[in-house]
Amino acid sequence: MTTSNRRFRRVVHIGPVQVGTSYDTRGREKHTAACTAPRCGFSAEYDSRAAAELAARTHRCAVR
């Protein structure tokens, strides 16, 4: 099992979702969208910032 200690930059909040940019283990830029709502569990990694922000804008928490 490997752990990921990433430094996120350009972190923005879009509703309950945070979008941040970091580098993966191979030095490629990746963009992550993660929901901060309790018990939601949504997170995804994208190659483009636009895709991550679109996912954040269209995300709807299943847990209410």
C-alpha cells in the first residue's frame, strides 16, 4: 500500500466540493475534485482543470 502526500495548489471551493491541482508521482499535473460533505465520499482525479471544475459544479450528494 502506498500513501499519497500531495501538496495541492490553486484550491477553490465550488459548493461543498474542493478542486485542487497537484503533481502525481510521475510529475504530471493532475486536478482533483473532492466533496467535503459528511458521508458523501465523492472524489475524482482529472487531467484537465476544466473537467474537475465541471464535475464540482454538477456534483449532487447522494447522502442527505
